[in-house]
Amino acid sequence: MEQVVVAGMAVFFLAMGLYGLAAPAALVRPFGMEAATADARTEVRAVYGGFGVAVAAALVLAVMREEARDGIVLAVGMALGGMAFGRLVARCVERPSGFYPSWFYFWVEAAGALALAACAR
């Protein structure tokens, strides 16, 4: 079951990464952001696209190589937890406009962090 969770998270990060590489402006639009310049789109491609693909590759490595598994799973889980924590801080500082996108992604990140934490040994 743990392998299925880790592989599922790999698919999630791969999908996000490929979407970020292919359509950076569309990816940030739900957050009220506009990637109107080449520099802005490059930033989105790097942070959402390249990072997402790299995390997916790391999670695939975790599935394939037992000795690398726990460190990768823990690191990715902590990164997701940090992202969810950042959304909680934002909630204290200012009010997101509604459930989507901020709270939706909070729950996705929190659930992913907890699922990966449960997979670490």
C-alpha cells in the first residue's frame, strides 16, 4: 500500500510539473496571478514545472530503490507540510478569497504530507 501512495504522489507531482511547463500562465491564473512576461512564465516553469517533475522523479526513485525510499518520502512529505503551513500563516495575515484555490490546495498538501509521513519508516 505504501508503494501505491508514493507512486500516486509521483503522478500528482508529474502532472503538476508538466502542466507548469506547458501552460504556466494557466497554472497561476486561479490564484489571481498573471504570468504576462517571459520572465514570469520562466519562473512558473522553473518553480512549478521543473520542481514538480524533479520531485516526481525522486518519488519514482523512492519506489524503485529501497535504500533511498525513506529519505525521499520524508523530504517530500515535509515540503508538502511546509507548503500547507505557509497557507495557514497566510490565513492569519490575510483572508484568502474562498475555498478554491487556497484552502483546496491546503488540504491537498496537508493530506499528501500526512500520507507520506505514514509511509516513512
